[in-house]
Amino acid sequence: MLRPTVLGLLLACAVSLSSSAVILEDGMPILWGQTTDQLTDLPTEKDVITPDPWHYLQRMTLYRLMIAATDPFMGCMGTNATDGPMWGLTLQLGWLLNSGRLADPTGATTCGLETGDTMCISTQSWWSCVNYFVSALPFLSAAKQGFMGAGAQVQMQVPDGVTDYCTTHADCTTRYPDAMSKWDAFFQGLKSSNESTLPENEKKDSLLGLYWAAQMASSYAAAACKSRQSHLSSVEVSFSKSWLNSQEYISAAHFQSSVEKSSIFISRLPSRVLKVGDVAPNIADLSEEENHSLYVFSWMNTINNLLAGSMVRMWKSAMCSVETREKGREMMEQLVQQPDFAKETFMSIVTGIGSSC
């Protein structure tokens, strides 16, 4: 088993990173002002709402509508309008757009390229595919649970000839039952949260637990996107695996992925698609912060693999109660500015496992 002191040092180094990429415009997600907050602005066909998730503004609109619909149930998250956990996904989508990861990686079309439709999201992009599972699927679930109005029917558009994306709640439930059941549980949990008698911190932890269970189930279901990695360089594939691995730590701590807190992490991700020959921390056209994040995330994933998953398992074991998860979230939020604090906090969490779990 990995010793607590070693794991604490690894995690502290892994996230002692500085901000780099631009992911906000006036404090809001990229092109947020060009999205709509009206469900009626989305396309419809025979009384069925038919969003086009292959257009950036419409996919971002899915988030905006979900955030607006769930905001009345997010009081325990804080007093700011951007404190809810779904805001983190909006920043992630903006980063994917700005870094070119939503564009067609095959070169067969100009989808997502500056020479084509810059708002186009390619069905062939691995990143676009993975993001579909945390945008389209939760929206279908939210609609099914009544958050888009009583009896709202939704079917996602898909380009002609593309058949490997689910488009309705029933279709997605058949293909990815675990992901859809967990999104349904999250939205159902939101509905009942206002009647909960739990203390606010426990209510928040419970909702974040439901949220991250759903998001991780979607991430696991996105294994269906794997064939699309063949369009990426080996360096980009390696980064994608490290990126997925990092979610294990964030989810276990029930990280509150608000705009403020998510921007600390997402802003340091690489601002372009990686190519053969890119070797962090010495990629000349990336910032020092981007190089550092690539190097450390890769290192963390490599060590976790060498230790047969012990690093992730120990972190998950430490995040075993409301109190330790609160400490874990506090640690993650302070890692950038106070890395020494992170080591001490992580040590206290691990040493306290025996008495609190």
C-alpha cells in the first residue's frame, strides 16, 4: 500500500499549478451571452424539443437551461448564482472549444476549424463524444424528471449517417442504464432536497455525491467513444487518460465545481491539441503552467498504474465521510496558493481514517 506521506506529497505536487488558459468572459463561460435561457428558443418538431448538440451554442444552452431549472434547489451550495456543480461542465466545454478539441480530428471536414464553422462540434472527436455523455444525457434526464416542464419530450439531433449516439431518454437508458439511472437519481434528489432536515453541509455533500456519481457513470459509459482516440496522437491519448484519472480524485472529494472553483483547475489545461514530439514540461508554445500540469498529471497516472491503482484507492478511502470530504475539498481549493497546507491537510485526513471511517 502507498504510504500516506508519499501520497500526500504526490497530490500536493500534482495540483500546485497556476492559472493559464482563458476560459471565462466577464466572469462567465465562453460565449455564454450568445446562448438562450428560453426552452422555446430550441428547435422543435411535432411538439418534440430537438436540440442540436453538435452546435456549440446549443450544447452550451443545454447547460444553461439545466442550471436555471435546478438553481432553486441549490441553496445549500452557496449564495452566488454560479455556485452549483453544473457550472464546471460549462467551463470544460468552453476549454474544449478554445483548445480545438471539438473540431473534426480526421481532416475530412472543416467542422470546428477556423476555416469552417467554428461553432460546429464534430461527431468524430473523442473529446466531443465524451462531453456528449455529460451534456446530452443529463439534459434528457432533467427533462424526464420534469425540470423542463411537465411532459416535455426531447430528442437530440444527430447528423445523417451517425448511429452510435443515443438521442432520447429511453434510448440512452437502454444503452447506458447505469449513467441514466444515476442522472435520474440526481435530479430526483434535487427535488426532495428542499424538504431535507439535514444540516446544510450534509445536504450539500449528499447532493454533490449524487451529482458526481452521475458524472462519473457518464464518464465510464463514455468508454463507447474509445475508437475515436485513433484520430489522436499518442501524446494526446496519454493526456486524455491522465485527464480521466484526475476525475477520480475530484469526484471522491465531492468537489463543488462552481465557476470560481472549477476555473482554478480547468484554466491550466493545455490550450491546444497535443501532437507527436510534445514532451512536457518542455513544450515551447505552451505556458509554464500548462507544461507543469501535463507533466504532473501524466506522472500521477503513471504512478497509479504502476501501483495497480493504489493511489486512487487510498484517496477514495480517505474521502469516507462528510468531514473528510470537506477537508479534501478545502485542500484541493488551496493547493494552488498553499501547497504546504495541502500536504499537512492530506496527512491529517489519512491519519484520521481509523477514527472517522
